[in-house]
Amino acid sequence: MKYCSRPKRKFSTSIALQVPLYVASLGTWMALNMLVLEVAPKPTVGLLLYEAHSVRTSSTSACTTCNSCSTKVRRLRNSWLCGAFKHQWRDGKHGWQDAIVDEVFPFNYVWHAQDPKGPRLRSALKRFYGKAPAVVEVCMQAGAQIPERSTSCGVYNHNVKISRLGSSGRVKEARKLFDEMSQRDSVSYASMITVYLKNNDLPRAETLFRELPDRNIVAESAMIDGYVKAGRVDEARKIFDEMAERNVYSWTSLISGYFKTGQVDEGCRLFDRMPVKNVVSWTTVVLGYAQNGLIEQARNVFNQMPERNVFAWTALIKSYVDHGQIDEAFNLFHEMPQQNQYSWNIMILGCLNAKRIHAAIQLFNMPNKDIAAWNAMITAYIDEGIMAEATELFDLMPQRNIVTWNAMIDGYARNGPEGEALKQLILMLQSRFKPNETTITSVLISCKGMLELMQAHALAIRLGVEHETSLTNTLVTMYSRIGDVDSASLAFEHLKFKDVVSWTAMILAYSNHGYGYHVLPAFARMLRSGIKPDEITFVGILSACSHVGLVEKGQKLFYSMSHVYGFKPRAEHYSCLVDILGRAGKMEKAMRIVNEMPPNECDSAVLGALLGACKLHGDVRMANEIGARLIELKPTSCGGYVLLANVYAAGGEWDEFAQGRR
């Protein structure tokens, strides 16, 4: 299949390693660990923009202010400025997407207002300082010199350091520096508040905001955005109403908050009150309607827009795609005056999700396809298990990023051949890409034995990702799969942030390997930690109750699913309950459960559990009835006949046994 005219080529590697196709030897793991040491600790230069299933590198179009900010040390990329500019807008020089638009456009896609008289570096930095300190910080990182008369160097330097520490997650150090400042300006407070918000610490941001000697629009807008993202729209509205001056961002952030919480009418009323609307605010309303399933209203607002740019078109296209209206998305896509890579990629993903592979391939032949399009197609082939096509595209790619490598490693881990995932990991390291928790999670899934699993675990520790929740959840599952419950428990206990998947994985490990009495204490700890169980959690709990004979407790837990947690029991839960009652000899009650349960949930597992109890207690009469229902449910399966014959044998009914065997 022809995808492009680029000649097929293999990427050269710097180290020659022979990787076994089936069994990874200890030597291979040693070589792999040596490669890990050589991986550069800093990521490749470039901005990674995450979306549905893909990542792209991108730079925004330049505005004149960004163009003017260049230095003799090295060229300052516009995308760096614009990416740093998010949450720093003040005077309308730039605008950017708010919380709703974030879900459509990558974070460094920025709307620019043209200014043909763009200031040079000195005046630009004076403009940005106090309004967009992150932009000034990027200029400093690129080697620019801040004019001394523009601000107090001491205060400025401290503010920049606070922002830098916050960006790297060093919140305590940032606060320590803030507390040590002998003099603070409004930017100091705004910078520290932004640090807290970026690191998901809204309570401390609130406390510091209340301590502000003089409120400023930067801090107020940041707090509105923080409250909106936390779903606390009422608090955001209170700050908004108290603002002496408002900008487009504060209006748009609050509007997006109302739409995200389903308060569509209030969001529309606030939009109607806006003194000046721009393409960002219009696009926010389009997306707000779409997110609440009101596609027709979204289209009406789109039609009313006084001007539309590529982002407005793309927003509505994505709305159609998200709601499965691919034909409408195609029509709008073809009406688009100027299609960009992002709109192409949305259409590709939409076609792939709708299983329109042929249409996706046609779209993939777009001009100037970016890495996100390549990744989307590769991921689609992997999801379908077509590794040959995925590998062909992988070899044709002009460049790759970590998402590309992760997709291929995950594909080989799930689809084989055995050992190929590890081979891809080595090639990834040779290409100087540092694996992350997603990479190692896929490698863990591919492990077939204790040695490989321990080596992969050691690799996670070497890379510093062993405490990532998703990775540890996989570790617990994989250790349980090979029967090493002690190692599974150790990995679980070392996990700092446990979610429902973590607890469920550990409960299933205990339940599946004869540690039934450990399940209920683990469940109690789970509830005390504030984590609510899900349907899979109850499968492990009920199974454990069956194995250790906790009849009354098992029944209470089963009924608590619907009465306490609001879950509708499924076939696997009924199967566990029938097994609990059957093992305890409560055959009539088990039979009543089977007769009264929803017919669509009464599958072969439920009937098989009751038939197994009939064998245990020699109840041939009930076995005849259940066996007939099981055979009627699956007439071509021999399982029902075998189970029924075994019941006859256990009850000494040898004539019936012989008939069943025939």
C-alpha cells in the first residue's frame, strides 16, 4: 500500500546489538541498562502537544512582538514565547484559549493581534514585565539582557526564579524564596499564586490571594481559571464580580466554567454581556454547546460569528467528530477556507474512530503531514493488530517522537512476536529517546516470566518512574499473574497515590491466589482512603468470599453494590453469589437467585456455578434442570454435557452418566 513518495529507509543505530526474537537473555537486559545510562536526561528540544491519541511538535505563527524578541546568543523561537505566555495575558496584545478551548487546541496555539509597529526587545520586555513575566523569563533564558531601568533587578530576578522553580514542581523552594524576599511587587504574588495553581494546590493559592495587598488583573484572572478548572464556578464568579477591570480572558474563562458544569443558560447570558467579543470567546461558546450535546446550537453560533479563523472552523469540526457525525464533519472540512494540519489530524482520528480506514488513508496523503498524523495512523493499525502496516509506516517516518516509540512498543507487547517489544525499546534508547512510564508499562505487559519482570521493574527504578500510579498498577497485575503475590503487595505498598485500579489489582491478586482473608481488610483500607470501588473490585471481593466461605458477608456485599454504590450487578457478580450460596449448601436460595436475575445476565458462567454446586452436594434433580438450561443456552458446546455427566457420576447415576458421555 502506497502512502507517500518518500523512499523507505531504516534509521541507523550507533550500537550494534543482537536482540533475541523470543527470549530476552540477561545479557540483553544488561546492555539495555547500559543504554539507559547514556540517554540524555533532558528531553529533545521541541514542544509536545498532547491530544486524543497523538502528539505533535509545532511552532506558532509569529506576531511582531515575538519577532522583535531575539538575541545575539541564539535565535529565540516564537513558539517558546507563546507557550510561556499562557495565563499571562494582560492588555490584548495576545489572546489564548481558555479551559474549554484547551480541549481542542494545543497549549501553544495562540491567537495573535497584528501590530505592525512591534516594539524592539527593550520596550517589549518593559511591556511584558508585570503583565507576562513568563515571557520575560524565556527571554532571559535565551540570553536577553533586561534593562536596569525597567524594573528592580532584585525583585525581578526573584520573580523569575519563583516561576522557574514552580515550573519544575519545586513548590516548597519557590515559596521559601518568596518568603525571603525583602520587597515584593504585584508580580511576586501573581507568580507565586500561579505556581500553586500549576501544581494543583488551589487551597494555598486561595490563601495567598487573600493576602494580596493590591489585587491585579493577572492574579485575579489566574484565580478565576483555577476555580473554573476545579469546578468551583461560584467562587470564580465572585472574583469576577469584584474585579475593577476585566479582560477577554477573565470573561472567557468564566463562560467556559459555566459550560463545563452544564450551566449553559448562564454561560450564554454572560457571553451576551461581554462588551467586546473576539474569536476566542465565540469559539468557546461553540465548544460549550457541543460539549453539552447541543450540536445544532453550536452550528448556529458558528454561523453568527462575525469572523472565523482556522480555530473556529476546527472547533466545530471536532465537535461533529466527537459526536460521531463524520459526514457533517467532512462537509465542514471541505468548506474550510484554509485547512491546517490540526484540522487534517482531527479528520483522520475521526475516520479511524469510526472504522473508516480507507477514508483515513486518503486523508493521510495530505500535503505536509506532521508527526501527529503519522502517529494516528500507526496507532490505528496497531489497534487492529496489523503490525506489518504499522511497521511500514514507522520505517517511512521522517522523524519520530516518544509517542511513536511508545505506540510501537505497546503494539509489539500486545500483538507480538515475542521479544520484539524489548527489541524496540533498545532501538529507542539507541535513538537517544528517554523512556517514560508509558514505555515501561508496555514492556511490563510483554514480560513472560519472573526474570524479565524483575529486570523491567529494575529498569523502571533506574529511570525514576517506579512510583507512577499506572506503572505500579501494571506491576501489581503482572506479579500476580506469575503467582508472586508478595512482590505484588510490596509494589502496591510502595505506591504513594493509589487509585481504584491499584486497590482492585491488589484485591484480585489476593483473591486469585488463595489469600481470601486478606481481601476484606484491603477493601476496608480502600474505603478509609476515600476510594470508591467499581464493578471489577466487587468481582474480586465476592470471589474471595466464595473461596473462604463468608456467606453472610458475601450476600451483604452483593446487595450493597446497588443499594450503596449504585452499580447494577452483572453476570460475573451473580456467578460469584451463586457460587457462594452453592458452596454453603444453600441450593434452593441459589436456584431462586438464578430464576429471579435478569435473563440477559444469566449466562453459562452463572449456570455452570450452580451446576458445580449440584455436583458438590449430589443434587441430581436440580442438575437435570440446570443442565437442560445450559445445553439450551449453548447447544453446540460440550461443556454443559460434561458438567452434567460429572454430576451423574458423583451421584452414582451411572446410566445417566453413560448417556451424558455419549
